[in-house]
Amino acid sequence: MKLSKPLFSSPRRRLLASALALSAANLLPQAQATQLPPQNLSQMIAKAELIVSGEVTAVKDGIQDGVPYTEVTLKVAGSAKQDLAPKSSYTFRQFGLLKARKMADGRYLLPAKIEGMPTWVVGERVMTFMNKPAAKTGLSTPVGLTQGKLSINGSKAANSFNNAGLFDGVQVLTRGALRASEASMLSKNSGAVDINVLQGLVSRAVKNNWIATGVMR
């Protein structure tokens, strides 16, 4: 994060540093050209506190207790791991500002640049695997950052890396558990996938506890 000159008192600087470190540690995606570790579908299902699909209805930013955030609101179409009512609103905050913000004393707080941090656009449809919010700040983000946010276009869904590595190493060990369309999807190295097939597989994996019981890994 870049400041024109020191903006916050020492405690607030420490809080900002802690929030940034937490974001960088918890929110890392996969890509060939980055230093960020991969997350496949099984890992994302296991780590997510909530898996939600819907339309982005609002994106705004602000600062609370010295921590800059971007707030995203979705109109819920479906969910797993938690029951969210269809057409209800789900809101979360991730670290960082949308644009530079002028403070009361005339100085500017600039957006932090965290590798792989997802961006959100009002009107886009998404499926996202959300981390548990941080205890101190309440901030959250998709598992694997942009890898855990899939944009939906028509009937197809892909993350910002075109799903590269999304199914690497994913196995479903119980014979007959996979439908033909799901087996075909898991064989893909990259490329957009049918959102209904993906959501159906994720829903059954969560409902039947496939990760914890070792059926899916």
C-alpha cells in the first residue's frame, strides 16, 4: 500500500500491516506465471465456508477502523455449505480500495495491489468459493483469490485463468458416483465448463460429505 506520507498512528499501521499479511497468506490463487500456489476443485470445496452463486448487484469501498475494504453484494441464486435463500442478498468485504481515496487531511490512500485479488463488476454472474471471514477484520475473499471466483457467461463458467489446473489431481473414488458429464468435465485441463454440471457435482459433494469421507480428493 502506498501513502503520500504516514497517514495512521502506529497502532493503525500495525492493523493495516496485519490485514495485508492476512490477505496475502489466506487468499492465494494459481497461475503459471505467478508465485501463487494452485488450488483444485477438491481443495476449494474443503476450504470454503460458503459456496454461492448469484449476480453482483453492488460494489463499493470504504475504510473501517483504519482498514480499507471493497464491499461486494450478490443476489443469491444458489448456495452450498450454508443455506442462503434464493434472491436474498449476500455481502462480503475483501481487502483494498477500488480507487485512491482522499483523506480529511488532504493526503491520499492508494489501492493496495495484491497479486490475484479478484475484481467484481455489477451485473456479472458468478460462482464463488468463499473463505471464512478473518476474525479481527471480518475480511474475506474467494479461496485461491481469482481461482475461486468463476464468472458465468451463458451456460459456461471459468475463472480468470480459464480454469487451468482446476481439476488437476481431483478424484472421485466411489464407482458410479460420477455422472458421465461430470467425469468428462474433470478430465479437462482447462477451458470453460457447463455451470449446471459443476454446480451439480459441488452440491452432491457437499451434501454427501465426499471430502471428509475420502470419496473425493
